[in-house]
Amino acid sequence: MDGGQAEQRGARRPGRAYIGSFTSAGGRGVLAADVDPETGALDITGSSDAVPDPSFLALDGDLLYAVSETEPGAAATFDVSGPAPRPLGAPVPVDAAGPTHLALAGGHVLTANYTSGSVSVLPRAADGTLRPVTGQARHEGGGPVAGRQEGPHAHQVLPDPSGRWVLAVDLGTDSVTVTALDPATGTLRPHGATALRPGTGPRHLAFHPDGGHAYVLNELEPTLTVCRWDPAAGVLTPLGETPVVPEGTQGARYPSEVVADPDGRFLWAAVRGADTLAVLALAEGGASARLTASVPCGGHWPRDLTLAPSGRHLYVANERSGDVTWFTLDPQTGLPERAGSVPAPAASCVVLG
């Protein structure tokens, strides 16, 4: 398939999913799929490889945003009103290397740049396309794990539920930074930072639906750090850690993504190497989490997790086995039951709309 040319078939249905993948590892770029609302099944309808290594995606109606996890890095906009993604203009540089995550906030797109250890701000024009970087927050420091924490590595950026703050999770510095976005200027004002246990390597976080707690998934140690979040003060306070693999689990264990139940009862985390999905029960109003089950992820190297808007299905992007697998969730126990999969070479991310 030539760059920017998309294969198409089928008609659009209300439920849609989009899959990011590494073109440098044989992926097809950004894939679009119909979603069966009853079964959760995916049916691929088209793809575009116009942007190299679109490893993470964010959706806003008929506009899809993607990082280009390259050096130098970039971010791109797609029109997804049809059966296949259509790029809108050329990718826009993020003035940093290795962007791995992006989020929408205050009329802007924010990117977390892993290699550079920074967060970039790109304004959105009236038509939704991206404009050049207007602001950047650069992290400093490192951690004790040789080869992984020689410097800052921003891995995720997201606004808090109140919309007042922007949090960035940094694997290299074992910290979560808090900034305030000025939507008028597209700049980030430093506010504070929370230090986590050295060597844990925080990767991603998810908020409790009440907005008062956050759960930081650590990559270098297979644990979850439960935190209190004060949206008025913009302060994140660690409360404790809990494992995301059963005691005695051997071999590589690199957690990748965590998602929260919209009812605030469960968390699910993906663990690469062990190739499992951890089920954690929340208690004390979200102030504690306990591992209740660990089930196979349906493939190899689960890089991303996404919960369906209905809360009934869980989707896993299995990077090294090249598939997206979906699970039906037991409403009482939170246990995922494998329901099906579609091929998606070098899959890295799934978003649903």
C-alpha cells in the first residue's frame, strides 16, 4: 500500500475503533474498524500508512490525532469520517524526539516525548489541523536503573478530570509532573511534581471516575501506585503500592497500560512479558487496590488497553503477536473473557469512539 493510500471496504456504522501500529515493524499505520455494539467484535474497514510509526492515537469526533514516534518526532491529523483514515496535511514537528503519547486539552494537542523527556503543546486550528509548537515543558533528572533511567523519559501526558491541570508521567525520573496549560498562549506553567519510589519507572496513569484518586502503573517494577489527587491544589499524593502480577511470577514483566472501570469498582492493567491482564478491585472509595485475578492477554506483548464506552468490553493491542483481542467483562467480578481478535501487525494502541 502506497503512503497515504488507504484500502477501503464496507460502510460506516455508529461504533468505530482505530488502531495505531509501528510501520517500521511491518504495521499498516492507522487502521479503522467497525465495532459490533453487542459482541464487541471488530471489522477492519481501511487503513493508512501515510504517517510513520503512529504509535498512539487520540480521537475527537471525526478527527483522529496520532504521534509519529520517530526522531525527530511529529504529530498528525486524520479525517476519519469515512471507512479509512485520511491524513489532513503533513505531520507537524513536535520539536522533540520519540513522542509516545498524546492528549487533547484546551484546544491543543499535547505530546509526551520519551526520548527527549519533554511535553510539547501544539494548537489546533479551526479545521482541527495542528499548528507549530507554542510551548514545551522539559523534565530533568534520572533514576537508578541503568540503561532505562539515564535521563528523563516522559511517557504519558493527560489533563486531569477537572481540566485545570496537565499531568505528565516520567519513567526516567520516577515522577509525575503537574503543569497548568494557558489556552490563550499554548504554554505550560510549572506547578509541582510528585516523586515515586526510585526505580519503579512509572509509565501511565488512570484517574478514578470520582476524580479524587489516580493509579500510576509502573513499568520497571510490576506494581501499581495508588495516589490521592487533589484537583483544587493540583497535588498528587502516593498512598501505597500493589502488585499487578501474582507472587512468584518469573521472567520479564513490563506493565504497559491501566484503565479504570467507569463505576469505580475495578482496574485492569496489561503486563508485557507475562502477557497477562491484571484485574484489581478498588475499595475505600478508590484509596486501595487489590489484585484479584491475572488472565492471559490473548496474544504476545500487550502494549495498550482500551475500555469500550459501554464498559462491557476490553480491547488489547498485542504488539508482537500482531493482533487486537477483545474481551467481555463480567460485571460482578471484572474478569475478562476472551471473545475474539483481528490481525493488526505491530499493534500499539486502540481507541474507540
